[in-house]
Amino acid sequence: MPERRTIGDVTDPTVVVLSGVGEVRPEHVAAVAAGAQVELDAGVVVRLSDERAALDAAIEGGAAVYGATHGLGARSGQAVTTPSPHEFAMQTVRGRAQAVGAPLAVTTVRAAIASRLATFAAGGSGVSPHVAASLAALVNAAVTPVVGSVGSVGLSDLCQFAHVGLVTLGEGRATTAHSTDVVDGAVALKLAGLTPPTLAAKDGLTLCGGNPIAIGAGSLAVIRVERLAGWAEGLLALSLRGFGASSHPLHPDVLALRGNAALDRAGQALRELTAPPTGVAAPPVPRLQDPVSFRAAAVSLAALDQAAGRLRDEVTAELNGSGDNPVVVGTEVLPSGNFHAPMLAQACDGLAIAMAGYANSMVSRCQRLLQPGLTELRANLAGTGPDSSGLAPVIKVAQSLLVRIHRQAAPLSFDSRDGAEAVEDDASNASAAALRLLDMVESMAQLLAVEAVFAAQAVDLRAAALAPRLESLHRCIRDRSSHLDVDRSLAEELEALAAVIADEPSPTTRR
């Protein structure tokens, strides 16, 4: 039997149990994305049953319920004429499974399903408990629906997540634990020993609704960006030592004048990492004023940390809340605007902009490290030989990555588009904003790999003595990219560094 861990303990969980008590965090979603199973706590199942009973009672009492007794979107004013609730629910899912584009990664789809289950556990959806259980069964059987990457404007991820609903119902397309080949949904369920559920009124909408793609992708993104921020912190410290930067801008009294907690934390981390080893005197400061990319480095790092923190807060709130419409509140079923997620979309935009801003400072530092008039090191951080190009050609890679990152960082949250006639006239693009961050993580990891090579080379040429944690980082870099003595292709080495930066914590990160 797998070890069973409940919400609140995220140490390598093999089973994440959703208790619906406001404690779901991005780490739980990431655990499910990485292969953990997911369960609904028994207390959650009881609450789902009570909400389902309230929804059924409201419908039987003649209440008009969006997506159940009445149509969707522009048809919300029209009563449903399909006699079977199951057939109308099926029609709801089929009619919204319209996403196109490259399929989302398996991890992203699993994260989306985990996010939807978390919002079920938070309450208000009215979903039938057995339908929620069927959704969990997909994850636990490693059946992953094929979901197109394009199709949501942030008014619920209807056209994307409906593809998950299709597979739950034995339609659509999916991959399975048996093979990465795409098979029909019915085949996928049969291979997994699962059967499609019978749907009650509104269950079709619950299998499409909310913003699970945005929430799931946002959960993965914030964890990956926080990991990158750990590398950024260590590599920044290594660059500061390689450049011979002044420590004065990191003085705690200097930073305290700004009055920003994130800046104070960044400054403390950089002071610890850049301090010379015990018994080694601090080197003299060669310049009165360093370039801004070094002098204000703590501010740039703090901006990245602060933006990541805001996204963490917004994603956590979404995981522990309801984005459904309508919602069950006590014995009533009420219209809701909770599916609109501008806070999440704007936090995604904010982090994208912060990543682009930090990328600017990285490329500037690399360019300054090539200048012997500033560094008093060899031109282009070159190795031996008068004809060596050193790292100068690699700056083109950095600049190319920066162009890509700038394009990826374009704000999306205010680019609203009208949806269904008369009822959907504002949108947040939360799904696109969150998915874009996952693409940016790859670009940022590659750019951090470039700074790693520049910083390590500068430290080598300066023969700078490093504190233990920074020495561990330098050794990690040199294990994958040795000192540049004679010009050679660094392409494979940069890729190896980018891979470890994307997937593992920095050696400078305190455990």
C-alpha cells in the first residue's frame, strides 16, 4: 500500500488527501502532477453529498439553475428541453470540448485535475460525489486526457477542461499508464478498469467549469520559478564575486532605508553568500560606483521574489476557493462571478514581467563581465592565447534568450474579448497567462545557465576565495562546464546546466 499523507505534510507525498479545510498549497498540486495519487477526505464526500442534495432540492422546487434547468452562455434565459439530465450534461461537455493547439504536458493536465478536485473539496460546486470520484480515478489510474493548449479566455477554462470531462465520460482522447500513444477515451477507461459515471443535472458544467488549467499551471509555475529564484540568488552572488563588486550596496542599514521586507531578505542572503571564507580578508573595492546590474542587484532579486510570492498567494487562494457558477450556498443555488480570475491572471502577468526584468539584469551583468576596463580581467573572460574569443560569442545566446523572454512577458490579463452574447463581456486570459509562465521557465533556466558560465569563469580568473555554499555552486557548475582555457563549443554544457537549474534546487539553497 502507498504511504498515505494528508494535507499539511508535503514531504514527498505518494497520496494527497484533500480535506477541504483551506490548506491546499501548490506543492500538493505539484505532487499529483509528478505522479502522486489523490483522494477526497471522507468529510469532503459528506459535504459534497449535502450540497448535491441541496441542488437537487432546489431544482425539484422549481428554481432556475444555470447549466441545469437553463442553458449556458447566450442561452441562459432559455429553459432546457432535453428530458434527460444525463444527456444534457453530456451535451454540455461535448459542446465545449473545442480546445486546439499543441497538447498540454501530462504534468500540466494532472495538475489541472488536482486543482479541480481541490476546488470541489472547498465546496459550492454541487458536483455529484461519484463524479468527483471518477475524476480522481483518472489521475490515480494514470489516464491523462489530451487537452489542447488554446481555448480559454479566462471565463472558466470551459473549452480546455471539457476535454478532461470527455475522457471521464469515455469519450475524447487520452494517454494511459500502458503507453504514451493516444487512444480513444473509451479504450483508456477500459485499460484502466474504469467505467463512465452517470451524470445528474449540472454535473456536465462541473466537468468543464472553474479555472483548473490556470490554477494547475500557476501552481506548477510558482514552484518552478521559486526554484529558479534560488539559482538566481546563488548565481548573482557568484557574479558579484567574479566582478569584484562593492559590498556597500548590500549593507543592511543601506537596504533598510528602502523599507521593503523582500529587499531586506535578498540583501541578507547575498551578504551571507558573498562574504569571504573565515580568515580571508575582504578584497578592496576597485570602483566608487558599480554598474546598476551589480549595484542594485539585491533590488532586482527582491522584485522577482516579491512577484513570485504574490502568485503563490493568488494560486493558494484559488485552490482553496470556488470558481463555480452557480454555487450552492446552504439550501440556495445562486449565480456567481467567482469564475472570473483577474487577480490570478494579473499575478501571472506580474511574475512574467518580473522575470523579464531580472533577465535584463542578468544579460547586463554578463556584458559587463566581458569588459576588462571594468573587471581588470582578461578581455571577454578569455582563456589562453591572443586569438581567443572567450565568452564573447555566448552573449549573443543571452541576447537571443532575452528577446524571447520579452515576447513571452507581454501582459495578457487586460486583453479582454467578448464571449457569449450579452453575458460574457469581460475576461482575464488566466489560462494563457499561467501557461505562458511554464514556457518562460525554460527560457529563464537557459539564461541562468549562461550567467553560470560567465560568473564561474570570472571567479576562476579573479581567483576569488568563496564561502562554502558558494563554493558548492561553483563546483556544481564546473562539474558540467569546465574552465574555458581554449575556445570550444559550450552548447551541450549550457544545455546540461539549464537542465539541472530547471529540475533541482540550487546548492546554495538552505535546506
